Amino acid sequence: MKKYAPAVIVAACFFILDRFLKVWFTQSGEAVKNYQAAFSLSFGFDILWLAALVIACALVWLIFSLLKKDALATSALIILLLGAGANFYDRLVYGYVIDYLQLPPWLVFNLADLLVVGGALLLGLQELKKK
């Protein structure tokens, strides 16, 4: 488990930084309330919660199944799960995700989104490395 400590610590620091930035941007009035799913896709509320629950359970299962087999994939999943967890926290507490980084004209996101994408990219790189 010690070999995963750096990934957990880095991801946890990003999680805390994301929380701080969400509060800061919300208080400054620059935050965007995102009621949609990823990439601003609109789904029924019940389907979104069910999908989030199923995906979170699958990620936790994958982490435990890979713990002793693949350090990079496990680290990537931990990073991805913490990013998803930060946005899930927003949905539970506020009913929407707080976004604060904007790339006009259409892209608005947050640090947690970057963790999700970064974790997914690491998983992709790991798969390419295997081939």
C-alpha cells in the first residue's frame, strides 16, 4: 500500500485545492453552476445518480482488484475517483457542480474535472504501454 501513498497524497491535495477554489470562486461571484452531467450533457436526474453510483462502485472494485497487480493503473483510478468524488460532493451538497475555469466559448470546468481526465489519460497510457 505504501507505493500508492504518493498518488493518494497528490490526489487528496488536489481534492482539497479544488474545494478551496470552489469556495473562493463562489464567494467572488465568478463560479458557474453546472446542473448538467459531464460535457454539459443533460440526463434525467435519477439516471445520473444511478450511473454515478454504478461507476463509483466499479472504480472501487477495480482499485481493489488491481492493488497488487498494477501500480500505475491503481494510481490512475485513485486520481480519477477523487476527482469524481469532488464533483459528486458538489452534487450532493449543492445540487450542481461548481465550475470556475473557463475556456471560451463553451468549455467550463474545474480542477476535479482535470483529475478525472488525468486519471483516464494515465489509464490510457498504461494500456498503450502494455502493447
